[in-house]
Amino acid sequence: MPPVVLALRRLPQPRLTGLGAGLFASAVMLTLGFLDRLLLDGSPVVYGLLFLPVSALTALWVRAADLVTAPIGVPIAFAVGVVPIAGGSGGFGGQAMAVVTALAVHAGWLYGGTLVAGLIASVRKVREMGRRQHLVRTAAAAAQGPAGVSAGPSAAAGEAPGAGGRGPASGRTPRRRPVA
């Protein structure tokens, strides 16, 4: 294997909940916003460039069950982190107008990071669905036994193997349709 792949496999693989992923992205972007303001006088290009990998990491580290939250949490994190670099003066109203203006002016970075998170989450979801389908096919093939012979009379009747005649493969009794 290439050394890059081996290095990537050694990276931590945390699994964050949806809320945890949003908090992670928001905390990192707020920290990066303050560092950008301190070191580079609030450079929006640097902030936008740093937003892209944070979006990717958020989408990679969120749990499979919470994948839909990644493209929702990263724009919120962008908005939280833009507060230090937005500038603004004149109290709360001036600061709020500066944040809204910064969000409008730097919408390209916002859309780009959201797109990165959405694409990564979508690919992960498709791969997860493929894995599940493969497991179902493997379990069905194992239940068929060698040479396609069914595992017994209950399997032939549409029941789960080993169910002993206790209902269909899903474990639930079928619903009756009303007679019209």
C-alpha cells in the first residue's frame, strides 16, 4: 500500500454524535477565527481555506447514524467562527451587521465547505447502505446452505431460518388488509 494510505489509516477515527460534530466544528472554527484575527488581521481567504478541512473532518468523524447533521452543522460553525473576523463597531447592532455582511460576502466559502461535508456524508451513506445490503445477501446465501438448498421447511415458507414456524422472516406477523 502507498505510504499516504498507511498514514491516513493511523489517524484517529472518532465517531461524534450529531450534536458533538456541530460543537466540534463550531469550537474549531471559533478558535481559528480568533487566531486569524490575532495573527493575520482577520484574513477571510485564510479563514475560508481553513473551513474546508474542518468541514471534511466533521463529515468524516460523525457517526453513520448522524450523517445528515454534518452538512447542517458546518454552516452554523462557519457563522460562529466568522464573528471574530467580521470586524464591526458600534455595539451589538454594528457587530451583527458586520457578521451578516461577512456571511454574504464570503458565501462561496460557506457553500464550498457545506458541499464538501454533503458530498462526504453522501458517499459514506451510500457505502454504508452497500455494506448492509452485502450483509443481507451474505446472510441469505448462508441460510440457503450449500448448492442453493434451503435450510428447512420454515425457510421455504418465507420464514426466518431457525424461527420454527413463528412467523415471517421479519419477525413480525403480517397485517391483514381490510376487506372492501
